[in-house]
Amino acid sequence: MSSYFKILRPGINSTFQDLGRFQLQHLGVAPSGCMDKFLFSISNKLVGNNSSEGALEFAYQGPLLELVGESALVAVSGRINFNITKKNGDLIKGKPNESFLIQDGDKIDILSTIDSAYGYLSVAGGFKLKEVNGSISTLVRARIGPKDGDKLKIGEKIFLNDISSSGVKNKIKLHFEKNNTIRVIKGLQFNYFSNKSREDFFSKEYKVTRLTDRMGMRLEGEKLENIVSTNIKSEGIIKGSVQIPGDGQPIILLSDHPTIGGYPKIANIITADYDKLVQKTPGSKIKFKMVDLTIAESAFRQYVRKF
Amino acid sequence: MLKKISNIGDCGISCDFGDEVSKKTNREVIKLFNFIMDSIKSKKLKGILNSTPSYNKLIINFDLAKVKSKELIEFIKSNDYSKTILSEKNKNVEIPICYDEEFALDIKRLENKTKLSFKEIVEKHLKTNFFVYMIGFVPGHPFMGDLGKELEIDRLETPRVKLPKGSVGVVEKFCNIYSFESPGGWNIIGKTPFDLFDINKKDPSKLLPGDTVKFKSISKKEFLTFKNE
């Protein structure tokens, strides 16, 4: 019989994710997919998986899982505080961004993310999950994905793919940027905002609020004044769009974004800074910096070199 | 006519067909959408993640590792897709609807606002040949038009927190179908037992942008015994 993880505690918002489910947005299905692409790929790399293999994404407090069956090579990526409890009761402090072997009866307890929002758990060979329209990404709002499109639940068994050998241990030294500058390109409705608000947007700090999840990040700061119209004809949404509803406070649309929307967009986050953005926790402050497409594209080339 | 192509961030473009919300404008959007989908299928275009039509725009999201906005814009500009015929890609769909007062939650409001009897409203609704402008909000949820002027009424002042799946609503010249239970502010005229969306199917949505829809009135008994294939 295949090995599995028994879920003893699901954590706050643990879902299976891969790179996303595409070619369905015109039917109302958001792409979903991992929030932090870099950490997602690192956790796969550490256990020798293909970089697009599905992983378990967790936010803030992660799950407590017990392995039942054959030993498995596992990795936890991110800035994570976690423990491994051996079957005999020994407690080992977990090391993130480094793969490790666990045996039948061992437990992994992901206590919390540190100064960050998301982390990933990968297992060599991957989780045995049913793809839905080509992806194992979970879109909880629409109940789309494996395990009925829901978050991880207590008591669930998550089976692992059978593999002949569990692979070799590996570690990667990661450097986490501390700076709070997020680069953006001007949005489609940039000129809907007053001159003062355009300046404020790039000079004032904006605070990440608690109303932040996989769908969007609500910010709080200097109110942005719309001088044209606070509603536009609904149009397709791309992740990283910074929309400004009638109250003048920005909402950045993230991986589970609505497919269409009718608020004006002042800016779009560049791809190279998206991972950094989604890791900002409530209370942290960010500052937007305007760049052009050439800079964004060259930043992207640098970003992919990290993988 | 395609008026303007703009970049959205570093991994998207907006193809803008002007400010008008009309079938004529939307047909042009959908021609480009069909052309992009065909080009993906025939592998003439790589790296496209999603292509989302709305009333007057097509928003394309791409993988920056595979294609750049400049290449994509050049590809669109160098191809003539305007002569493609929508009916070759799109279909007519008949959707059963039950106008029973149990389902038509806003009969009174509709009658008051339009000064028509519900029977007259239903007749006009059934006569309308609807065009699917776009799909979104929740999976499979169509925005269709156009209703005649005499049926145009505003959104509810207070949206409902929960509407049953299958509810058919009208606002202004548009008609929608709530493909899932969800909140909503449209005036509810009836309900369909017809499932619009199933993610486990290869083609999850019964409707595509550009399709046409006609409603067919069914009794409450037919509603209750209706079987989705």
C-alpha cells in the first residue's frame, strides 16, 4: 500500500498548488496556483521533483502531519519554524530549505512562518492527487481542485506517489530581501487619478491590512482621488493589478483574483517583485516604485536566474 | 475595430475596441479571442496563459519566460482575423427556464418598474435572442444581451446575500444566470435547472463568449424532473 500523510492539524489556509490552471479564465475560472513561485520551485528542487510538481502551500500556521508507510524525503521551503517528532518521541528542530528523511510514525509540525506569509512542503515523487483540468491547484472560492477543491482538513489522508528510491538530501542557502520597495508599471487607468494622488502613490507608504488572502491584498494609506470615474466597464483581470475602488484604498489582486472586474487600475506589480509582495504580512509597509517595461523585463531575466 | 493595444504590467496586454457596449463591438472582441485561441491550438502562438474577453476589451495574460509583449502585439497586428465568422465557432443554446413565482423573486419590482404585467415581461424575455458578451464573476456565469428598452431596469438597491444556483436575473439591457449559489443584485425573473458549468468536463462551460441563447419556458413540474445529461 502507498504511504500517506495523516492530517492531525490542517493549519490556517493549507491548499495544494502547482503553477496554476490556465486557458479557463474566459469561462470565469481564476488561474490560482502557488503564491510564491520561487519558494514553490525550491521545495520541489530540494526533493528532486520536476519544478511544476504539486506542493502543499501553507500560510502563517501550517499543518501537523504524520507519515504512515515507507520512509519519505521531504522539504519545507521558506522562513519557517517547524519541528519533527520522531516515532520514539525525540524532538528535532526542523531546518527549512533543506530536504530530510522521515520514517513511519514521524510527525512534521509546521508551527509558523517567520516574517512572511507563505511556505511550501514537497515530498519526493509528489502527492497522489487527481488533476482537475490539468492542474492540482486549489481554488477554494469556486471549489475547484483536488480534495473537492477545499482547504486541507483534519483527519484526511494524503497519499504519496510510489517511487523506487527516495532521492538524495540537498540544501539551498536562501537570501531573503528585507527591503519594502515593490516595482510597478503604470496601470490602464493611471490617468483616472489626480496629480496629487499619482504622486502620493509613489511617495507614501502603504500598509498591508488583515483583509489579505490568496485573492487580494488590501492596503491602507493616503486616499487616492479618482477624478474620472470610480467604475469602469468590467474587463479581464491579470494578477498583480492594483485596483482602486471608490474608497480610494488600493487592493492588489493576487493568484485567486476575480476573472473580470470594474474598478480602475492605477498600476501593475512587475513579475520579478510578485513573490516579495505576497510574503508581506499584515502591518508591514510597502512603497511603490515606477519602472518601465524594459526595466521590468530585465528584472525578470534576473529573477529567473535564481531558480 | 481594434482601437488600441496597451501593455498591462510586464505580462499582459489589453486590446481595446472602443468605449461602446454593443453587440457589434463585442463581436469584434470575440473574433480576436477566437483567433487567439485557434493560434494557441495550432501552436502559432506560444506562452499564452489566459485570454479574457469582456464587453469592449480582450485582456491577454502571457508567460514572460516564453513570449514578450512586443512579439504578441506584432503577431496580432500582422494577422487579419476580422473576416472570421462567429457562427463557425459559436453555437445557439436553448436554456429551459421556469417563471414560477417561487423562483421569480422580483416579479413585483419588475412589474412596478416596467409598468408591464409579468406575463408581458415573460413574453418579451422569451422572444429575445440573447448574445453572450462575456463569462465571468463566478465560473460559467454569462452576461447576455440585449433586452428591449421596455425591460431595462436598475440593480436592486440592496443586493441579496445569497441567490440560489440557476437564478436568472436582469439589469439594464443585460440578462445573467447565476451558475453557482452566490450573492447578487440583479432582478430575478426565473430559474433554470440547466447546469452551466462542470470543471470535470473537458469543456467545462456550456456557454462560450459569442454564443447565442434562447430561453424556453418550462413548468414547475418539468423543472423539478429535469435531468442534466
